[in-house]
Amino acid sequence: MYDTIIIGAGMSGLAAGIRLAYFGQNVCILERHNTIGGLNSFYRMAGRDFDVGLHAVTNFTKKGEKKGPLGRLLRQLRFKWDEFALCPQLGSKVMFPGVELKFDNDIELLRSEIAQRFPKQADNFDRLRGQIMDYDDITPDNYAGSARTRLAEIISDPLLIEMLLCPLMWYGNAREQDMDWGQFCIMFRSIYMEGFARPLKGVRLLLKNLVKKFRELGGELKLRTGVSSLKIEEGQCVGVTLDDGTELMGRKVVSSAGWWETMRMCEEGIKPPTSQPGRLSFVETISVIKKQPVEVGYDSTIVFFNDSNKFHWVKPEDQLCDVRTGVICSPNNFEYGDGANLDEGYLRVTALANYDRWVDLSEQQYRFEKNRWYDLISDSVVRFIPEFRRHVVAVDMFTPKTIHRYTWHKNGAVYGAPEKHLDGTTHLDNLYICGTDQGYVGIIGSIMSGVSVANRYCLQDAG
């Protein structure tokens, strides 16, 4: 009998496990995949390390500062700041036709850019910042509501609204075309007010430290161990049944698998009305170049681009991908310091994709379309950054099929379902959710989601 069974060894599941193990709980994390991390994982190919998912960690806090999500995370999980080894971004951009906005980890740069390019909106932007600072993300009362509607009440230039929304939707919005006001406020703080950072060694360093601490505290991690169903008795979740038929009993169960995926595990007849699963999925190309990106003219950390004045955040219905908008990131372009040994450069480009069309391809068609869309995406990208392709020495690409394999999310939905369950509860006693479908996004958000659910529901009797 476990005190708590956790489904999924992503960031939120590992964090929940660490927090509970600190208090002496007998905790078991079950992971269907053969590795940890979920979408934010990594692999090695032809002698090179590739990250999957992670571009940058949001919510950056400088060493010694105790405020903000990162400071709370370090205290709750008892990590030292140096164990995450976060290096801040060089600087990023939002690029639309004829106008760009630079931003970094100091909100004043973005404010000055808006004052220069949208001078009539500077005061309105200050009003927006004030409302975001006043937003209380502890209580969910003001979470719902259209971010577009609220923004239109404050900012009178439609183009600026689209440009502000673009990075926030790309980095954590499961709802097509619009986003919840609360989600907008949370993402605005995490990206524009706190900012981007990354460990030199990428996501593997974060995952390595999380797993190491979990195991040092006596936690049990089972890979290649999928959960087929939840065991339910008298309205309570009392354990899980594994794919091989083994039954594990637990006083509480925490699922980081996603709301739709967790409800799928419930027995027929006691499932609640389920919200629709998410529809937004991605492809991402990874180009290895023989020079540093700055040497070929790409000196930004991340570029969010859109090729019209209207930002279209919607699943492409008629084709495999949509190259009108995208994200360009170089993991080389962070402030690593003089000791960093970066032999090769990397450029990662993300585009919206249609899961159904990708999974319907034959194996031969799949390989062909990956090559074709690598070229089409690269053609789109060089409208916004210098030509880099003659320096490419190796490429790879992941698709919605890859995302589904790593996360098991329906439709390969990167950010889960549009409807979030902020309090982490379900229709069953002793069953809770954490992670993306609780409404926490990004690396720091995912980790804090696991911590918050552990604190609120699994440690009442910890003393």
C-alpha cells in the first residue's frame, strides 16, 4: 500500500513526489514511457544531445532573490539556486510585418519598445501592467473571461494586442484564438516581467536533479509502467491497474497525465461529463549548424514571428502544418559565460500542426512529409532571420506523433485541454490532477503545480 501513487514522470509528477517524500510518504511514480520528462525530455542521436520540448525556462529569478515562482519552488523542494544553473536570455523579439518588439528579462525594455513603436499606447500599456500586478492567481474567481476582450478595453491598437498575445499563446495556451484572462496574466508575468533562462546542459540537468532528489528521499520510480485504469471503490480512487494487469493500491492518486487522459482511465458508468481534449499540436525542426548562430546573423534567444497583422492561433485544418506563424529559438543564445564549450550551433523552429493528418500517413509518406515540411518551414523562417541553411550539418524533426508518444496526450495536444481545473480536484475522492490541465504551464509552472497539489491534498496529516 502506497501513501500516494503518481501517474506520469514529467516535471509536475516528479515535483509532487519529492514534496511528499520529504514528509516520509511512501510514494511511487509510474511512467508509461521508457524515459522521464514527458514532453520536456531529451534524446541522443549520432553523438549529439537533443532536447524535446524545452526552449527556455520562464519565471527567471536572479540568484539571491526569494520572490516569484522560482524562489518558492527552490524553497519547497529544498534545492539550491546553483542546482538549476539557470543562465538568462540574451534577448528576444516579436516580429510582425513591418514592426518588431524586443524584450528581455527587464520589462522596461519592452515598455520602451512600445513607447517608440506605439507611442499612443505607452500609457495604456502601463495601465495593463497595473491590472496584471493586481491579478490574484491564488483565487480562481477572475481566471475565466476573454483576454482579447479585456485587452481591447485597455489597448486601442489592434496590432499591439496581437503582438502581445503571440508569445504568450505560443508558450502555454491550449485555447484556440483566445485565452483566459487569468492565463494571460500568469503568462505575461512569467515571460515579460520575469523572463527566459536555460541551463547550459538543457532539460536533462533539471530532470537529473529532480529524479536524484526523489530517489535519495526513498521514492520509487517505475518506467515502462503504464496505467490502464483506476481502481474505484465507493466513490473513492483506491489505486490503479497497470497495463499488465498488476494492481497497485494507494491512499491517494495524483495524475499528471492530463484531464482527458485521466478520465479515460475511469470505469464506464462513473465517468463525469468530459470536456473536449485539446487540438493544438506542433512540429519542430532542429538544425545543427557548424557555426554559432550569432556568427550567421541570428543573435536573438527566441523570435516569435507572424506574417500578417492578425495572429492566427488555431489548428490547421487543410494541411499538415501552418507556417504563417512560428517560434525560432537557439539554445546557444543564453548568457552561459566564458566557460561554456559550444562547438556547434542549434536552431529550433516550431510550427502549428494537424495531428490527425500526421498520424494518417504511411511510414513512407511520414518520412517524405518530414523532409518536405522541414524545407517549407525553413523557407518561412528565413523571411525573419538571416539565411542559415548552407551551414547546416545535421537535422531532425519531431511531429505530433512524437508528442503523443512522449506524453500520451490525445491529439498530441501540447498544452492539454482548453478547460483547466484550477483546484486540482476531480469527481472522485482521493484522485487529483496536476500539471498542464491544472492550468500551470512552463517548466516552473509545472513543477509548482505538483508542489501545490501535494501540499493541499496529500499532506494534510503530515504534521
